[in-house]
Amino acid sequence: AVLDQGKTFVTNSTEELIPHFFDHEVINSLGCEAVTNIPLKSAHGVVGTVNLMDRAGYFTDERVASLNRIVEDHAAMLIKALEATTD
């Protein structure tokens, strides 16, 4: 959904993580149960993702909306940084 459709992905519990992340035990060992993957979009489509983890239930609708705005507002800078690391 993130790469192909440009949609933000959110899980807020270990139970939600398990079907999507083979390494959910590693994620949990870091003290994290919630994950969001936000697409980084350019005029050419999705060029990367911003991936965040936190405690269970952290990614409320309000937080996700705010994070999406931050990524969108800073997309040019993030893309430039991404391109600099792939040279």
C-alpha cells in the first residue's frame, strides 16, 4: 500500500505487526509495538518511505495526520537527502 498506492501504513499493537513484519520480535525488543510507514512522494511517484516506531497505540489519527503533513512539507529536503546517500 505504501509503495504501490502511496498510502500511509499504521499498526498500533504487536498483534497488528505480526502479519506484516517478519521481524516483529526485534521491533518489540526495542520497546516498540506501533509502526507507521509514510510514503515520500515526488512528481514521479513514491521515491521512499519515512518509517517510525513507538509504544503501543502511539499513532493516533491526529498524530498520523500531523506526521503526513510534516513529510509532505519537507518532501523536497528529504528527497535531496535520500539522493545524496545513493550517489
